[in-house]
Amino acid sequence: MFVFFTRIFSCLDVVSLCRCAQVSRGWNVLALDGSNWQRIDLFEFQKDVEGPVIENLSRRCGGFLRQLSLRGCQSIADGSMKTLAQLCSNVDDLNLNDCKKITDSTCQSLSKHCPKLQRLDLASCSSVTDQSLKALADGCPSLTHINVSWCDQISENGVEALAHGCPKLRSFISKGCLQVNDKSVSCLAQFCPALEVVNLHGCLHITDEAVQQLAEHCPRLHYLCLSGCSHLTDTSLIVLAQQCHFLSTLEVAGCSQFTDAGFQALARSCRLLEKMDLEECVLITDTTLIHLAMGCPRLENLSLSHCELITDEGIRHLGTSPCAAENLTVLELDNCPLITDASLEHLISCHNLQRIELYDCQLITRAGIRRLRV
């Protein structure tokens, strides 16, 4: 019977365990056993979680704790995280997203006590600097996923140290890190060839050189976000087409220098593409859609918002493509002024289409939308 209850309790979430602990002394012992607290998500209680809660939790869980999410727990500071690192040295997945009080001291504690750490989310921890990445590079060689989005003090120095010390990195996310530049990305590419996910959204100083390095050294790359990197040209798309044949998601919103020529090369070689965000790629025309329709049969999600040169003819090719009938589920056409009801007629054969966005398409009528719904 004891084994039976132990197995049941191991499947419960934090709230259920706490409720069970109040039933009886026996259940209290079972519910609060550290082995049942291997994976904890406190996001639901973010406003109530303060330092003493984390310290008590650390003592309760000890070496059993593997995965902890403190996302949004803005009262958590370095002191309680030091206790956690010391007592829960086997933690391998830690989410500190939006923990505003966290500083480099926390990463130094993790480096010293948590060598098994594999996944770390520091997004919006704005006090974190290059010193954090240097500490992680020294003490967390197994790190595979890191998110430093909106940590605006992170620069090429920290990223280079991370690349040298954490060669197993598979995911690097640095949205809004304005100091991340070509040199940072080139170093990551050269020393972390296992990279599969790279998000450089809003890293405004990135140029074709960074993308060339990623394409050359990271053949497993399947997710790449370059949205807002407005210095990029078709050269980036061409090198991705030549080297990154496993690419399934490409987000390039706001890359206003891309043209049909770049997407033509991409469509010919990257046949596994499933999601593309081309919003505000203002130079592309129906030619891009023709090539995507022919070359990307797995396409599920496509954003063409603010691509003002797209017409009904491009949508016609998309609507009759292999991807349309079987896979296309999301199509965004906001602010495409040349689109008319004829485009909606072309999309009737897209039986799996779940969402279509048509804001500010002034030539679309309510009658056309009704026909599409039917």
C-alpha cells in the first residue's frame, strides 16, 4: 500500500501535494517527501513567493530537485538562490525569467554548486551582466539551453566566454540584446556546432557575416529568428539555403532588404520549412509565394503582413500548392492592400486553415469572408 501511495503522490503537482499534506500525518509524510518534489513550477504563485519559501523548499527537496520554474517571482533575490544552489546541486533546469532582483551573484552560486545545470532562463533579469555568462562558462559545462533575452548588459565578451566554456549549447536566445553582434554570434557558431535554436530578434547590429558563420558551422540548425535585423541582405538567405537543410522555422520580420531572389534560393533547398514570418519584408512579390508554394510542401504557418506587393496571383499559387491542402493552418495577410476577395476564393481548398488575418485589407469584403467561412 505504501508503494502504491508513493507512486500516486509522485504524479501530483505542487498544489495537490500541499492539499494532501493536510489530510493526515501519514499523508503529510508522503506528500512532503523530497522525492515527490523533483519538478516544481511556482508561476501560479509568483506574487506570494518570497525568499523564505525558496529556502524552505530547498531544504525539503535537497538533491531530489531537478526542474524549478520561478518565472515571474519578482521577490526572489540572490540570497535565497544561493541557498537553493547549495542544497539542490542536482538541478538541471532552472527558469528565472522576469526575476528582477537576480544579479550575477546567483549565476556565480550556480556555477559553484550546480555542475549538472543544462537549461537556464534569465530573460528580463536586467541586472545580469557578462560576469554571469563567464561564471556559467567556468562551472556549468553541460549547459545546453540559455535565454538571456532583454538582459541589455550582455555583450560579446560574455557570449564569447559562454561559447568557449559551454560547447554543448543547442539553444541560444538573446532577444533585444543590443550588444550581441557579429563577433558574438561567430564565436558561438564556431565553438558550439550543436546549435539547433538561435533567436537574435532585435539584435540590431547583426549582419550577413553572423548568419554565414551560423550556416557554415551549425548544420543542425532548425529554428532561426532574425526579426528586426535590418542590415541583413539576400546573402544571408542564400547561405542558409546552401548549408541549413534542416531549417523548419525562419522568422525574419522587418528584414526589409530581403527580396524574391533570396527566398527563391531558400525555397529550392529548405524543403522542411514549416513556419515562416516574413512580415514587413516589403520588397517581396508574388514570385516569393510561387517558389514557396513549389518548394515548401510542409509549410503550416506563414505571415505576410505588411508585404504590400503581394497580390491575388501569389495567393492563388499558394492556395493550389501541396502545402495548402494538407498543412497550411495559419496565414497572416494584415495590411496587404492589393489582396481582394479573389484571394479568399483561392484559399477555400485549404481545408486545415484555422486562422487567417486580414486587418486593414481594404479590398476584402464581408461577403468574401462569409464565403470562406462556408
